[in-house]
Amino acid sequence: MKVVPLLLLFIALTLSSAGKIAMAAVEIAAGLVSPYSGRLVPAAVLGYSKPNFSVMGFSSGVKNKYYYQSSYGLAVFKMWSSGELFAAKVSSGIGFGGLYSKRGLQDLGSENMDTKHDYLGGPAFKVQMTYFDFLFFGINAVLGLRNIYRHLTLNFQDVVIFSVGIKI
């Protein structure tokens, strides 16, 4: 019970000093991600950022009677300020990211579900527009490096995340 007032005090101090001092922020967002052959599906996004560093993770999934897929991603970025655009503070970053995905497919008439796992890692890019020091719109991309044949055919197996959220 004594932890709750301290937690509320911490949140109040963090929110009251937002924008006054360059400090770390926790980012909570909802978005759309494309790890499913280009189809956009909802995702939960969580991040931690400083003026020169950011880490971001997401979780996403789809399921129906014959198919499911769950994906989890994590990326780390070196960040810098890119100025202002449309009254928003723009920050950009470059880094490395990864993805783990598990999927299952059950053929019609079959009782067994075939499952597969996918792993992906490669360079990552981030652009984020922040309004009022707490509301942000972000685009993150991870270019997957896993199958050399797909790269020769110019298919980079990329994962793109569009997110809208708040910094606390």
C-alpha cells in the first residue's frame, strides 16, 4: 500500500517536468505492423527513449479457426534531433532490430496444425514526430537479413511499424 503513493508521486513529477529537461521517457503506443507478408495488423508497442538512445519492442498476432501467427520484435537505435516539421519535434535514429514469429496452418480436413518459426535481424531505422512533448507518431523499420536468395530478388523481408502513443 505504501508503494502506490510513491508511484503516483513519481508519475506526477515526471509529467510536470516533461519538456523542461531532456530526460528519459517510457513510450506506450498502439500501431500497425507488417510482419505478415505485407498485411498490416494491430500491435502493442512499448519503448524507452533518451535524446540520443531509444529501444522499442512490439507484440502482434492474428488468429482464426485454421491459422495463427504471433510476432515479437525488438530494436535499438542511436537517436538525434532532426529539427521541426508541422509544429512537431522530429527525431531520427539508426540501429539494429530483430523479429521472432511463430505461425501455424491447418489444412481443411486435417486434424494436425503445421507450425513454423521465423527469425529475422538487420538494420533498423526510426523517425518520430512529437507534439506537446508527450504525443508522438512514429515509423520504425527493420530490414531483415536472413535469406540471400530473397535479397538477390530485391525482397528485403522488412518489418514496418506505424505507431501513435504517449511518452510518460
